[in-house]
Amino acid sequence: FSKRVSEPKSAQTCYDAAGASGRVPKLFMKNIDFIKTAVQDYHVGALTKSSRYTVRAVVKHINPLARVIVEYGAGDGIVTKKLLDRLPPQGKLAAIEMNKALLPHLRRIRDPRLSVIEGDAIMLSKNFGRFGCADTDAVVSSIPFTFLTPKKREELIHNTRKNLARGGQFIVFQYTP
């Protein structure tokens, strides 16, 4: 799907439960930190975090009966968290991210249904079964397809289709100028 949504003027910050120190750690990155990470790593497909409007527009397309979801390019977890909100208690979400600066933010999301996987989505797309997601109901991707070579795009799409359950969904959203 293609839909233009406007970004809110200020980013909403979400928080996790207070840790042993009594401090409340930030679950998601500040916009400025996200921008710094994006500038340093061309694999990051956006200069700012996804707005709640974008996240809502993406997540609403997930089949409500989906139990196994894989997310390519999970970033700091803003979409991941909403996918978990939609996932049933017995569901499973594998969030794939290759950027080392973003991984700690994903790992702060405490949910037994979530597996954070460090690595390249193209390589990991070859066999979802190795991380417990055979017959995936939905794949959500925010990786920048325009940054991939045609061969890599085709490989990712082919591998993803091969791992989807019958009737599974592949939802792609990306930012373009």
C-alpha cells in the first residue's frame, strides 16, 4: 500500500518499567539520536523515527489472526512494540536488526513473545525455521529496498515468500524522497 502521512511536530517518547535502579529507562531513542545513527549507517532507511501515524497505518494491515511475525529492520522497536500489542499471547515475533546502535533499544522490550535477532535480513530470510518462525503469517519490512541491488531485492522477496505460510502477508514500508 502507499499512503502519505504527515509526521507529528513532536515525537512521543515511550518508557519501560523502572529498573532496579529506580530510574525509568527510555524504551525508544530520541529523534536526534536516531538521526545520528541513520547518518552514520546507510543501511538505516529513514532519517527520523516512524511516527505513530505511520506505525498505525502499517500495523492495521496485519491479519488479526497472525500468530508468527517476522520484522525486517526493526530499528529501535517502535513498530515492534505495536506488533506485539496486536499479537496474541501465544504468538511469536522475530525482530531482525543489523545496526549495533539500534539493537540495545530493541533488547529493552521485555516480552516473552519477542526474539531480537542481530543480522542481515537477506541472509536470515533464507530459513526462518532456524529462529523458530517456520510458516510465518506476516513479514513487515522497513528496510530500504531502494538501497539494495536488484539481485538482493529479488533474493529477499523470493526467500520471504518461501517462508510465508499459505495466505501469509509481506508488508513493506519505506521512506523515499
